[in-house]
Amino acid sequence: MNHSVAIGLIGHARAGKTTLARAIGVRLPHARHVSFSTAIRAEATRRGVDSADRNTLIAIGQRWVDQDPMGLVRATIAEHLGCPVLVIDGVRHVEVADALRTLLHPRPLHLAYLDAPWALLIERLVADGATRETAERLLGGPTEIQVEGPLRTLATLHLDARQPADELADQVVRAALM
């Protein structure tokens, strides 16, 4: 068993990454759950812009990834680097996955991809208040294309997002801590 690991959760908007991270935390109470969205929201607040507006957050996050992916990773995980188990919610860019590997080295990074059918993602986004058109536009954006393409292939573990989070967390914990 490896005593220092990182688990990166990859998935589309509303695939269940945060829910899965919380379920992993129940199984591994010593784990730290960090999220790129938290760092991006903090940056929005620092800039004095609406940290609740999804489009604003997407724009800030994309600019940060384009200009300084290592800075985004550091802002997200720096204060938790010493934690034995780090659960990283929202690995949604190849540049971020690469920066994570560099910063965490030699700690292993296990990337878990939450595979969710398009219809389920649309349903969840609409339930959150988006129109169907807005949900489809969001899921067709550049970040979502990275999630579906190159990030999916980088994942060492593929999970069915339709399964209960508890079952998925068990699978992730077994894979990461073996």
C-alpha cells in the first residue's frame, strides 16, 4: 500500500465529481478534498466579479489554465501538499493534469474519469436551473471537449457516473491505495 497518494477526479460538468470526492472522504477521513472551483471562485472574489456566475468562472478558469496552469494547481493544492491522501476535484484540462503530476512528483496521481451519459448531464444541469440550450452549449465548450477526449484517455480508472457514489468511492479507494 502506498501511503502518499493523490486522486484526481475527471468529469463533465455535473458528472458527480464533488459528490464522489465527499464519498471518498467518508472512507478516508484523513484525506483532504480540494477543488479547482474553490480556487477559481476565490480569484473571482479577489477581482471583485460575480463568483456565482458560471460563465464568469469558466472564463477566469480558462484564462488561468491558458496563462499559468501551474499557478492554478499551486493555488488549489499548495496548503495541502503534506496530506497523505489528496482528493482533487475537477481535473478538466490536460495542462492541469500535467502540472499536477509535476508538482506532486514522486507521489502517484491516480486519475479517475466519471463517465456520464450526455442525457444525464443535461438533466442535472437543467435541474440546477439551466435551460436545455444553455446546458448543451456548456457541454459543447472547449473544457468539456478536453474532458471527453484527451483527459478520458489519461485516466487510469473509468467509473460509471450512474452508479451510487458510495460504490464508486469504494472502487477509487481500492484502486488508489493498492
